[in-house]
Amino acid sequence: MSQAAIEALLPEVAELIVSALNLDLAPGEIEADAPLFGHGLGLDSIDVLEVALVVSKRYGVQLKSDNEDNIRIFSSLRALTAYIASQRTQ
């Protein structure tokens, strides 16, 4: 997947996160490389489960809780988007 395709998908995934979690911020306020956990967006494990569910429904990408790559996949909006772009079926 090209970098341009990932960049084009970033706003869509940001909107998906904001919508799924009812966040009180605009999708454009999520920095692409900021951490999704802790000092970035501040997501917790329940939030990740909700995001994984909507990603699965929207893109056909399965995110399993026992995947040892989850820390990398959910490290930032850009990392999650790149993973979706590489795995999507829809």
C-alpha cells in the first residue's frame, strides 16, 4: 500500500475513531503520529475493543486481542491506518 493511499485514509479512520468512541474532538485534531494510548489520545483497552469492532465492520479487518502486534498496530493513528490499508477486504 502506498504512502499516499495511507495518507488519504487517515481522515476516514480518524472519523471512525471519533464516532465510535463519541470523542469530544474533531477528527482533524487527532495527530497522525501521536500515541493513541496514555499521553496521546488517552485510549484504554475498552476503547481499543470498540475501535477494533468498528474497523472489522467497516473494512473487514480482523483485529484479534491475542495478536502480539497490537501494541504496534494501535501505537498511533498512522500505524492503525497503515495496518487497515494493508489488510482491508472492503
